[in-house]
Amino acid sequence: MAEVMVLVVVLAVAAATLFVLTYNGLTAAQTRVVQGWSGIEVQLKRRHDLVPSLVTAVRSAMGHEDAMLAIVTESRERAMGALADGDTGEIARQEAELTGALHKLIAYSESFPEIKATGNIETFQRQVEETEDQIAAARRLYNGNVQDLNRRILGIPGNLIAPMAGIGTARSFELDPAEARAVYAVPDVDLEGARGAAARISHGDRS
């Protein structure tokens, strides 16, 4: 009888130890995911903050509001809205659109000597590229943490303990193939059409 009691106690201690270790591992993994996402948010907001200055520099050099600037500004607003809502899928889509719009604006601006002469466009281009590198690095870190958390949750005994602890799987932050192609494709900029739109705007024709 004593041997049975000892065995029960040993098993209970082992089960409790396993529970504690698994729970601690899950919460630590969840914390790393949260911290990783915070790193992505910081870099996305940093890029969002670059857009108004870039638009202002281009507009002041051109002397009028251009249709291309409106596209970038609207893309920024949608990206900021998606980030505030917290849906990683929508954030990825809107950030892909913003990246494409920024690349097109920079390529478009390089055709204007008056913009290139200021040197601002080169500065902003470097800042945008540096920010995108930081976003990519933060995304890799975050996705690695997501994979680790999900692996712990889907495995045994994590799949039993995670529901009790209220810990669920996380979603990676990735561009789907179509969005990735759109971001990294060579910008297709209709300079003549954009200039025509800009001329109409500058003359008060907003139709």
C-alpha cells in the first residue's frame, strides 16, 4: 500500500512538473510573439511617418499636387487603418500596396530634374529601403517566434495545456506570392499620363 502511495505521489509530482514546464514554455513563446509583433509595428509606423515628408518634398519641388502623390497618401491611410485593426492578413495586403506605391513614386520623381536637384529624393529612397530592410528582419523574427509557439501548442502536451491556459496559435506575417510579385516587380509608371493628370489638377480641372 505504501508503495502505491509513493508511486501516486511520484506520478503527481511528475505531472505537475510537466504542466509547469509546458505552461511556462507556452507563455514565454507567446510573449516572444507579442514582442516580435511590436517590432514589426515600430518599423511599419516608421515607414508610415516617412510618407508625409516624402510627399511634401516631391510636391514642393514640382510646384503642384500630383495624382501620384494622392495614390501614395491614400495607400498610407489604408495601411495605417489596417495596422490599427490588427488583422495581419489585411496589414500584409495594405503594406504591399504602400510599398509598391512608394517605389513607383520614387521612380516617377527621378524623371523630374527639379526634384533630383534637391537631393531629397535620394535621401528618402535610402530611408525607405532601410526601413523595408528593418521590416523584413522584424518579420523574420516574428514568424520564427510564431512557428515556435504553434509547434508547442500543436504538440503533446501543449495541445492539452494551451486551451486551459487560453493560449492559441498565432498567424504568420507574410506576403502571398501575388503580393510579393507586385512589391518587387519593376515599377510600371505612366509618366505622360501622370503628368497630364497633374497639369489638369494644377489648372483646377479635377474631373
